[in-house]
Amino acid sequence: MPDTSPAAFSAASPVSRRFDAIVVGAGIVGLCAAALLGRHHKSVALVAPALAAFKPSDAQRFDPRVYAISGKSQRFLADIKAWDALPVQRVTAVTGMDIWGDDTRNDALTLRARDSGMEAVTWIAEQQSLLDALEMVAKFTPGLIRVMDRVSKLECLSQDSAGSGRAWRLQTASGDVLEAPVVVAADGANSAVRAAALLDFAVEDYNALGVVGTFRQELAHDGVARQWFLGSSVLALLPLPDQCVSMVWSMDAHQHAQWQRDDAAAMARRVMQAADGRVADVTGQLQPCGELAAYPLRHGVAPLWFADGVVLLGDAAHLVHPLAGQGLNIGVEDVADFAAVIEAGFSDAALRAWQRQRKAGAQPIHWLTHGLNGLFRVELPGAQWLRNTGMQMVNQVPALKRWLVGQAMR
């Protein structure tokens, strides 16, 4: 059994240790992967520098980054004991979804959980709440060591230091040297591990940003998530506790440049005026609950998700448009399905089967969101009528609406 005592990883005395696996990246997906490996009795090093944690305050009540948690993700988080560690007062059940096209004369496409016999379509949880719960799980996972440092070097060895076979050697900025036959790249869209393993893939920049902010609305949201396709942008309001909502407004870089000097109060006015003022009809007055933030939007799916002992998970393997709120879920599902690979001893056959399974889950969502984003930007004659009529037709078919709710839950 390798020496994995926490004291082994001090910056003052660099050490060398062998593990069954190294996970690089301690975001939500990386923490999930490390916990899963530990539950399968693997010795694991989780490598990533400590990040500043979000702390709620009167000025910023909620983490600016929130996620919609699907049924499968929720079940996985419950299985590794992270779901029960979430503060219930900061998790919101989404009871339904209202979606408007870019013709404000039409009614919304309405989806309700109760129509499918469910209590919730999804759940909204803050990023920091998820991270805190998963860090707690990691703390009590046997064989899991948290290395609070960044990677400075990663190389593939034909044999490990014990001469027992191929391995990866990772060196941290503090000089610690870690070895393992398996390295999990959960270090995000700009994955350094992916690049070192020669698994990089083309990523297309939308030349757009997701602008996020939190507001308290005057009218009750009743747990309903709302989304407006506005031609060149997509506006979503996701329910939070105490009648607050998290705004995710995906917009062109040019539009963002025009508005980037806006403060939260000015953005609240823009939100209420959106869709010819129809947004204000369902929200009433919006009051800011914090500052604005923005992040770039990109898309792409890796052609290869593993090679030579390196496995890509989460944003390191795929990037999707946020309009469906499924980016994190695909990553958590990558981890959930990875259990079969661990049980099979990381065999190439198991990895190939896992890759096929995960591509089948990720690529349809990737192309659906990419296609919808493009569809509502088309300005050809009749295009607006076609897309909005399609939404109205879906609204008239209860069976199809139940299927869409099921897809959201999956």
C-alpha cells in the first residue's frame, strides 16, 4: 500500500509517491472522479491549487455560478454522499420551464414536472455549495490525498520507478513527484494534461459571452425556470431561494462590449426591457443581489477521450453552449459511467466502451445546443415564422412535452 499520508505533501520537503490514479483538477468533475476512484479502493492523488472560496454576504447573496442538476447527476451525487451534504436552503427544485421564441406575440412553450408525474424537472445548486459538499466527501474518502499545488511537468514513462510498467510522472510546482498508470484530466477547457497527452482538439469560439448575475424579482417565480430566445442572444432566469433568480444571458461579444460598463442595476433594467418588455410581465421589478460576471462561450467534442493511460472528463473532453444547462451534467455523467472502467481494471476494451457511451450522451446535446443557437440567429425570409411555429406545435403535443421533461431529468 503506498504511503499517502497528508504530511507527505509539504512544500518544504518534496517527495515521490506512486498511486493507482492521479486526478488533475479539483472542480466539481475532478472531485467527483476522485471520490469515485476512492470508493473503488484505489489510491488517488487529487492535484490542483486551492482556489478562493465564494462567501455569501449582504452585497453578494448567491454564488454567481449556478448549475442545473439532472436526475442522473443527482443520483450520482447522492450515491457518493455529496447530495445530502448540500445545504437544503440553498438548493431549489425547478418545477417547470417556460421557453419563448423570438416572436413575442406567441405564448411560451410550457413544461411542468407534475405533468410527467415528477416533483422537479431539475435542481439549481450554487457552484460553491457543490464544491463544499464534494470537498467534504473527499476529506473522508479512504486512499484519497489532496495535493494543493499546480502541475509544473507531466511526462509519460515506459516504466514506473518500480519497473512495473508504463506510468505517468507528474511534478508539482513545489517539487513533489507523483506517479500513476492512470491520469484523469479534469482540468477544464484549457486542459494542460490533455495537451501533454496529445489529445487536444479543435474548439470553436462562439465570439460570445455568458453574462451572469443574481436578482430578486417582485413576482413569485414558483420554481419555474424561464428562457427567451432573442435572436442574437439567449436570456435565462433560473429560480433561487427567496424569490431570487440567477441570470445567464448568452450574447455576442459586440453586444457585451456595448454593455460591459453597465452595473447590476442597469443590467436589471435591460433584463426587464428584453423581449419587448415581456420579461417584466413575469418578473415584475428586479433588484440586484450582487455583481455581474462574464465568461467566454465555446464548443467542441474531443475525437479521442483516452490514450496511453490519460482519460478526459468534463470540459477537458467537451464544451457545449449553456442554453440547455447541460454542460456540467455531461461531465458528472462522464464520471458516473466511468465506474465500469474502474471495475474492469482500466482495460482498453472498457475504455473504448465508455468512450462510445459518453460520446453518445455528449454529442447529441452538443449539436442540439449548437443548432438551436444557430437557428435563432438565421435571418432568412420565413426563418422566424418556421422556428416559432415549430415551438407552438410542440406546445400542443402533451406526449412530446412529457418526453422533453424526461430528457431534462434523464
